[in-house]
Amino acid sequence: MHISRATDFENPTTPISSAFIRGNRSKTFQTRKLKAAQTLFREGDAARHIYEVTSGVVRVAKVLEDGRRQVIAFGYPGDIIGFPQDGLYHTECDAISSTEVVAHNIRDLESGEHNPELHQRLVMAALKEIGAMQDHFMMLGRKSASEKTASFLALLMERTGKPVGTYTHFEFPMTRADIADFLGLTVETVSRTITKFRNSKMIVLESSKSVIVLDQDALCNMAA
């Protein structure tokens, strides 16, 4: 997608816990806090670190020469972002909400000499990113607008949803424009499709960014 599925974080690539980071910050981890809209890195910057999101949400995007934007990924806690290309970042990344990340030195990806466990986690994360990007390309090229939007909502539900009786509730910090640029749709199409899902009693919107899924089977079938 790349909003990774919850099952992507089973051992040995379980995310670093916030408590562990706080307890070992002075010895092991370099953390960085970002405010909403603050940039983490820009395309073309020298890639010295790979970042693991521990709280909040970031947006990874690429701006084309004509000014159009393609959102490539949304990074949630547990996601690792900023894998380099020829020593440079090939995308830009900024925070959608208040966010904290852990900065891993790029050398920990290149070699496991100093920290074999971290090296393995980073390599596994890189392989999963490749798979997620392939899924994203397939979705952009083959799925209808309804299927794309359902896929987006279903993955957010799986990743962040919480049960409310027999239903599932989740919130998302990104705008309709972010979603449109991620799915390769227009803002109008995204809004129209979400309205269609509401009218069919598949979902209910508590607010513009708060969703209750009433019919999980219908949403997942549409996504598939």
C-alpha cells in the first residue's frame, strides 16, 4: 500500500516499544519529534538515517516535474521509512500529525557487524517495502475507484481499527487530497465513493476523519 498490515510486524521484526526507547535513549537510540507538516527529509538529501515511526503518522510522497504529487506511503508506528537510492532519499517525507521517529544509522542497514538484530529488522523491512510497493502498483493500475477506496479503508481498519460492539471504528489524519494522491484518483472521486459507501450502509462517518465500519465483509469483498 504502503500502509503495512498488522501481521507484517510479527517477530523478528516487532517494532521497538516506546517504553524501551525511553529507557535506553541515551545509550542506543536517536529520536526526533516532528510537528504536523514538519519535514523529515526531502528528495535528493543525502541519506544518513533510516527512520522508524514510533508515534503519529508520516506521509511519503514524490512531486513530479509538472507539479503533480504522488503519495507513495503513509508511515504508521512500526513502519520503517527512508530507504535510500544511490545514497540519496528519492522521496520527500513530512509529518501528518505530531510524530516521533527513531533514527537508525544507514550503516546498520549496510552491515550487521555492530547490531545484527537491527540489521535483520531493517533488511526485513526493506523486503516488505518492495512487496508493498508492488501491491500499490497493482492497485493503481488494475482496481476501480470503489475497489481502491475500499482497499484503503480496509487496511486502515485492519491496522488501527478498534471494536465498537459488533462494528469497528478507526480514525485517519490524512486529508481527502492525500487519499486521492495515494490512490491515483481525484478528490471529488474519493468523496463521491465514500458517500456511496455511506449510502449503502457499509460505513458511517462520525466526522470527516472518523469512520465506523458497519459491514466489514462487504468492505473487504469490495477491496479484494
